[in-house]
Amino acid sequence: MKYQVIKILNEKEIIINYGKEQNAHIGQEIGVYEESRINITYNGTNYGDLNKIKVHLKIVEVYKKFSICQKMITEKINPFSFDRKTATTLNVKKITEKYTHKSYEPIKMGDLVEILD
């Protein structure tokens, strides 16, 4: 199945069509990429297409048929405490409506998604 960005919630969260039914889990890393027309061939061997990765994200919430993803950054508070993880702003195509919820080109609906782990 081809996974895609199906909704941009806000400038920090996107939804992909990959959920519990496809064995998605919190913390799983995904890559949003731009499909390429550049094919890598060398000495008659086809190595596949060179897709441009836009961003690597983590799944933060899983539903039956979809998951919510964010780009998380880790901040070191001090050497004796836990690290703090916060969501950072994504380069997304501007949208007219925003929802609240806990590269090369902006992320847009229909962008392809690769499950990395």
C-alpha cells in the first residue's frame, strides 16, 4: 500500500493513512518525500529512484486507519535531568483552516510517506 499525507492539521502536525490496522505504533519514524523522476542506473543495473526526503517525523498518536505525526526536537535541560522533547514547526503548504490537537518543498496533502522502522 502507498502511504500518504492525508491532512495537514496545523504547522506542527500532519495525518498519514497508516494506522493500527497497518501495525503503526507511537514513536515509529516516518519519512515524507517527494517522488522523483531521477532513476539511478549504473553499468546496466537499475538501483531505483532517487526520492527527495522532505522531513523525518515521529508518530505521536495512532488511530485505527491513520496516525498523527510531528517533528520532535530534544532539548537537554541539564546533565542531571531528563531531556525535554517538543514539537517543532514543519515547512507545510499554507492551509486556510487550522485544527488544534495535542527540504525541498513544503509538505502538502498527497505527499508520499515511507515507514522507516
